[in-house]
Amino acid sequence: MKVNRYALKRNMTGYLFIAPQLLFFLVFLVYPIFEGIRLSLFKISYQGTTFVGFDNYTALFSNPVFVKSVINTVVFVVAIVALTVLFAIFVSSAIFDKNAKYVSFIRGSYYIPVMVSMVVMSMIWGFLLNPANGLIPYVMRELELPAVNFLGNKDLVLPVIIFVTFATNVGQAIILYIASMIGVPKELFEAAEIDGANRKDVIFKILIPLVKPTTLYIIIINIIAVLKIFVVIQLLTGGGPNNASTTLMYFLYNNAFKYNQLGIASAVGVIMFVIALLLAIPQLRTMLRKE
Amino acid sequence: MLRKRLFVVLGFALILFILGACSDEGSSSEGTTDSSDSDSSKDKVELSLWLTPQWKGVLDSDEEGADYDSFFNHAAEKFAAQYEEYDVEIDVEVIAADQRDEMLNVNLNGGTPPDIFYESVFAMGDYAHRGALVPLNDIVDEEAKGDIASNYWDTVTFGDDVYFYPYSHMPGTLVYNADMFKAAGLEDYVGGEEEIKTWTLDEFDTVLNTLKEDVPTDKYSNAYPMGLYALNTQGDTWNLAYLRMFGNPFFDDNGNIVLNDENGAEAAAWMKDINDSGLTNPGAESVSSNDVNAMFQNQQLGISFTNSVLYNNTIADMESGNAPEFDARLANIPSESGDPLTFTYVTGAAVFDTGDETRIKVSKDFVKFFSSDPELVKSSKNGVPVRTSVAEEFKDENPFFAAYDENAQYMFSFTGNVPGYSELRQVLYPELQALYTGEKTPEQVVEDYQTKGNEVIESSRADSVIYSE
């Protein structure tokens, strides 16, 4: 094959510029993926590693806690992403064309929780919801309302975590939607107004279709973020009660760092990677095709 | 052209720098032996020592600037000053107890375990089974064997080898708010200030019910008779003790769990019952032992759990004004037979197999030094000394030493020295959560715990270095 020396020389500077980033990408992202896949086929102990084929995967699928964690993760992804998109569209479409100061105020209000560390947020929610000495159960007791353990009831614990995560994350989506909606050409709204379109028509027929790329982006980043949901579980419920709120990431963490089952943990990592890939590919394809 | 070449050169320099930084990582990290020290003729050895919070201060918690690492920093200085073979520097790091396994597993898998770990033996036994610790037989001499009773050596021996050098122990008991008892009219049930009170199970039920009904709410608002928790593994030894209340032996002679019988189910039913009757803090399934301890210190609980060090720290917090002051006294965990249920955490240092013979040798020398130096062993009085000589010396200063000694006859081994104990702990609290939320009956809980627990023990036994020997 004939090498175009001139082109190579001309592009060399560019390649060198991206080389450090590429190196980091290969070492810290690509290599761990392949290493994770390799480790998932081994049983690892302090004394050595033994090849076990797909035994780790077989063990996982026969483990009811793993199955529960898959179901919980899917519930979290669907509920949190849907809530985030719907609520962010609702808030953004209601305010994007209002007074700039008002828009900034709303945007800032929703964004503050995003800036606060998830650890701090979880601790605050823990303080509010702790059944023994939390504020909300205390107020409920004082008002002689029935005692409800928000973190210890297996039917309530998922909605509580969904709400806490949604409330913490929605600001990001609102910021993106408002920016995107402000960028929609004004002529379209004026034309719609002349044609007699009402606010509902403007939102559903102009605004939402035109901010579709933003919607896709928000869906992808939220799916990936929620798949990795961990801190709130670790700090609020510890996966309980009786594993009712355990997630894939929490299950992975327990196996890797508490039970020292690195092979099993790697298998969970591989499964999470595949799920994320499967969920993200259709969205990415739509986005890339449009562009 | 010049600029282009400059970019090329800078680009290469950056890559070389990154590669250089990566390859240097191993050689510049802590914990290596280094002979290039210009200040001393001795070779330098850097060791890392980790511990979970034990006692504050060198000898007493009321020393100025007393903290959890004070004793080991002091011991390290003293050791370095007298050690002739190497110039030793010991980096002391305090690790949160609930982060212990995470930290150790990450560092073991990364090939950077600490040289020494000071902790309760029960929490570290798995690392001996996994082959991560080195035996300490060669640093245990006849003097130590004579001064430390044989039951402590049994606790730290796995197979034929000693893996921990016993230093002190922490008997676990209950602690109660004597002021709250008196306010509820329970004067007859209050023990002496220097006594570990033993109640029968019937008396205990009376105490709980009276506290529920008669504690004046104007003085103790939002207070509950007893602390109960099952959020995670923290403080699970008390839960294990409650499960033995009706006479279940917990382990059989082969080291398998045998909780699934009438006595085990009755104990689980008792725990469920006190929870449902409002005799404990609400929501035990999502409350941690830390929460319970904080509630006791804030006078929101009549009875809570404690061990000798935690009790001393509670009293110290009251005296220093960090916590409200009240009369906190000790009591035993009752049982149906009338005999108290007692257990103890033997604490001591273990040495990790870092693969560096020099560091292992110096680590062992340091462990032997602080565990046998006549001055340094006095600090074991912050728990209960394992050395008879130290216990004798301080028995007048700490009258509880005699009470703990009297309790020793009722002691049970809560780990059964089984392999996989760390993972076994992870099986208990989800079952207790299922019990408290009503998801499972007491009978189902003891049956499921026994099945899952024995699976853990069986698979850990297969992987145990000690059993394979």
C-alpha cells in the first residue's frame, strides 16, 4: 500500500494533539472493558485465578438478588428518565419565552440540587426520612398520622429513591431544554400565531419536534447515569429492605469490594455494559442520522 | 515551520511524560525499602499501619489532642528510636470500620495491602483464610503465652498458626440510662455503678414495657425503650446474641449454622415482637447501629448496645460536654435460661503478606514491640487488657475489669471461627429486614439464614488456605 507521505506529514500534528487524550481513552476506557470481559471468565482469589468459562454468568442468573437488581435498575431507568424528560419539557416550555430574569431564576432554582453533591443530598434525605429520628416521621408522629417507614417499606422504597434521584437530576435537563427552546427560530412561533395555533399546538407541534435532538441527548445521558445509580442506594437504604432497592451497580460494588468476588463483579459489569450499549445504540443512530 | 516542529516536540514530550509517570508509579510508592537515605547509615523502611477507631489518646482519652491514631503514632516513634536494624517510619491511618473490607479488598487486589492492621480479630479472620496474612508464631514467646490466657490465643489461632497478636479485648454488653429508669419508676431494676446488671428475660420484658408506658414525655420526648437496628452489618453481634436468647447454639461442632430449630425461631419471633409492640425505636430495618448509639447519647433510648471501648468513649463524650450528661450503666444481654449472654471482641495486630521480606520482618518486630513493651501494653486498659499483669495493675482504677472477668464464664464465640465470616455477615441483615417488615415469618427467616449462611461457609471453606493445608 502506498503511503501518502505528504498527507501523513500534514496530519501528524493533529494526531499528536489528540494522542494524549487517545492514550488516556485507550488505557482508562478501552483496556478496562476488555480486562473486565476477561476477568468475568475467571474465579479470582488472593492465591490466584482459575478459568471458569461462563460459570460466573450462570451463577448470576440463578441468584435471586441479581435478578431483583436487574428489575430494579430497569424500573429506575424507565421511571427516572421518563419523569425527567416529561417534567423538564413541562417546566421549560412553560417559561422559555418569559422575561429573561424570571427564566434565570427558575433555571437557577432547579439547577442548585444538581450542583450539590449526591452524597450531601442523600444525607439530607436520610435525615428527613430516618424512621427513628428523622424529621418527616417525627412530624407525622406529632400529627398522629400513621407511621410510615419510607425507607423500610418495600413498596415505598423504590418510589422514594426515584423521587430523590429525579429531584436531584432534573435541573440539568431543564437547562438543556431551555437553551434549546430559546434557539428555536421566532418566525415559526409568529407564523403559528398568525395561523391561530394555541399554546398547546405550539408546544406539541413546534417546540417538542424541534428540540428532539436535545430530548435524545437527555435520554441517553440519563439512561447511562441511572444505570450506574449507587450513592443514593448506599447511603439511604443499603439496598434494603431485604434487597428490595438493590441495583446492578450496588450489587457489583458488594461483590467486588465486600465479598471479594471479582469474577462475579466483572460479569455484572459486562452485563451492564451490554445493557447500556443496547439502550444507547438506537438513540445514537437516530441522532447521527439526523445530523 | 518552527512552530509546527515545536508542537511536534511538545507532543512527544507530553507522551513521554505520561508514560514515564505511569512506569514510575511502582517504584515511588510508599512502603518500600530504600538504602539511599543520606541522614542515616541505616536502611530506611517505610511501613503503613491501618486501624479502625479503637480508643482515643495514648493512655487516656482525656489527653490533649487525643485521637484514634495517638497511641500508634507514639508507639511508632518509640519503636523507631530504639530499633537498631533499620531507620523505620510508620504511617498510621484510621479507617472507618464499615469501609474496612472495601479498602482492604481494593488494596489487596491492587497489590498494595497495608503492612499492619489493628482490628478486632473476628473481622479479619477471613484474610487469614485467604492467605493474605503471615503467621506470627515466631514473635510469640513464652512470656507472652504465660501472661495472656489461652482462650485469647485460641481466638487468634487459625489452623495451627497464630495470625493476630492479642492486645486487648472489648466485651459486648447492653448499656442503659439509669436516670430514665428511675424516672419511669424502675429503681429496683437499676444495678450498681460498677456492676454489670443481669436481668432475667421476664424482668427485661417488664423493663421494656414500663419504659414504654411510664417514661415522662416532658423530660424524654420522642424516646423509646430499646435500640434495635438491621440496616447493615454494623453491630450485628448483638443481633446474633439475641438469636441465641432461647438456647440455640448457632453453630454445630462442624462449624455449620444450626439456627433453624424451635429455639432459633422463638428468638426471631421475640425480636419481631418487641419491634411490633413499640418497645424499640421504629423502623429497625432501616436504622443503623450508629443511629441507635446517637439516639442513646441523646437520651432517646432507655437501653442500647455497647462494648467496653464504646462505653468509655460515651462517658468521655459526656464529661467533655460533647454529649448530654446522664447516668449510663451496663447490663448483660438476658437469656431464657437466666444466664447472661456475653461475647468479646479480641483486638490485635495482623501482618499482611506484602511479599517484601524486610517489611514483613520489621512489621512483626513492631507488632511484638507495642504488644509487649511494659509501658505500651498499659494502653490496653482502654479496652480490657488481655494481659493478666496489666489487668491486675489497673483493676483498682477500672472496677469493671472484675465484672467482665466474672462474665467470662458465660462467653460464647460468635464467629465460630468459620471461614467466610465477612460474607456471612452480609446474609444476616437482609433476613432481619424481611423479619421486621413482615415479608417473612420468624420460621422462614431462620430457615433461609441457615441455608444461605451454610452455602457461604461451604464455598469459603473450599477456598480457605488453612483448610486446604
